[in-house]
Amino acid sequence: MNGRNPTRDDVAALAQTSSAVVSYVINNGPRNVSPERRERVLNAMAALNYYPNAHARSLAATETRTLGMIVPNISNAYFAEFALAVEDAAIARDRLMFLGNSNEDAQREQAYISSFLEQHVDGIIFIGVALRSSIGRIIQSGMSVVVVDRAIEGSDSTTISIDHRQAARDATRHLVEHGHRLIACLTGPADQAVAEDRRQGWADALTGAGIDPGRQILLRSPFSIRGGISAFEQITASGCAHPTAIFTASDEQARGVIVAAARRGVVIPRDLAIVSVDGTRESEFSNPALTTVQQPYRRLAAAAVESVLAPEGTMPRHIADASNARLAGWNSQSP
């Protein structure tokens, strides 16, 4: 387009529809648009990095006193905890926060990004699904963005997280110090950097204690309660020597393991010790309460809000905060 900004007509042409239909999608009416046509329009907007800009000239120098936050699954206790902490931090800075729950859907994520760009929020705090494409689109628009919990290699975006590897190392070392030598690892999908960092932390702690990680059970599942249930069933069906302890890379997975263990008559922590990472509020009320490395949610949230509102170039590209991460619960016992 010869360097010019894309227009509504450009979106219509790429989506093979009319400008009026594009307008209906953007404004959510007044006429209905079929799901198939709506998807074409949203895809075209994402491809062209288009967002409605009718008031951009008047708003260019004006703050809206709002922030946007995108999370992949608000039913996950970890994301809910983080969102609440970010909302409190935003209010402390005299901002309101709009929350977008993508529900692990890249198309829905793009729709929220379009909405936030259209509303000219003062910045976006992002924990998302389509990391590279979504962050690239926000950066290209010129809007401030901070990525929470996970870094994107090669990206210019500021990222804020705990040191995931260190947190997993501390959790696993706690099990080692209680005398465990058969320590399984349940981490997340291999394509997620957080899952790999936490697996490496588990392996670090075992290696440091003279235990070969390669001789331990390693499982991967989604960071969810159902993922934990499925993983425990795999352990019981494997025919391998059952571990006396398990490091789970998230509280959600650990809660699933507890549910599945109870169904099998396995008593925790008597028969199986568990340590996890995240330290959500729900972990305190599981039965039994989890031993978990608790993330400093409020510190991280305050840093995210500060970073997204800071002048460009004044904040470091990556902020790893493990200073307040700590073990809580202490329900592991010696084998």
C-alpha cells in the first residue's frame, strides 16, 4: 500500500466483502454478520494491522486512563489471580482495566486486540496465545505493550516474570531435602517456554543432588486440573516404579493430581508428596493444602503497570523478579 495506513476499503477488499460489512463487524452492528464473513473480516484486519482510527487525530495526545489486559483462560486460577493484581495496580495508578479472555482462541485474541486499539487504551498487558503475531501487531500499531509470564525470543517487547527455572529448582530441592529420590516431573507442553524452564529447574535440582533426571518419570500435560488428572493416570498405568514425590509445574496441574490420587486411594502427602509453582489462592484450600512456590503477584502486577505506562525506552526489556517467590504450605513429608 505504498507506506500508507490501511483503510476500511482495504480490509473489505482483502476479506472479499463490502466496507459496510466491515463497519458492522467493527461496531458489532447494526446489522448481523455471518460467522464465516466476520472471521474473514477479522483475519483481514489482523493481516493489514488495521484498526478503526476515526478519532485518532483528536485522541493522539490524550490519555484515556484505561489499560487493556488479555489472558488465555480466566477460569485458570493463575490467570485470575494475576488479572486481579493487575487491576488493583491499575486502579492505584488511576486507570481502569478492561479484561479480554481469549479462551485459548487466537481469533478471539485478535478481536480483543482490535477492540483495545480502537478504544486507544493507554497500553496493553498481555498473556496470550498467538504470542509473536499478536505482540508484533500491537508493537506495529505504536501502542505500549508488556508481556507477562513469558518472554518472546527476538521480540522488542518488555517482559515481566519470575525466574521460572529458579522457582522450579527451589520446589524440587524442597522434595530432595525431605529425602525423596524418586521425584517425577509434570510440566506443560514442550512448545511453551515456561514449561521448559520449569522442567530444567527440576532437572537442575536433581542433578545437584546426584540424582539422574533421565531415570525419573517426565510427563507433559496442559496447565490445567484435567491435565493433572490425566498425568496421574499415566503414572499409575505406566508399570514403572511409582515416584514418592512429584514436582508439578503449576498449581492447576497439582490440584488435578490430588483429585486423581484420591480416586485411587493414594493419600497425600503420606503416599505421595507434591510441590508446585504459582501459589494461587485456591492452592491454600485444596485438600490437602498445596506446598507451592508462591509468585509475588502484586510486585509483578505493579511492575507491569509501571512498565506499560513508562515513556518508551525507559524500562529494561526483561524484568525477572524472584525476590519474593517463596515456598508456602509445607505439606511434603519424608518417604
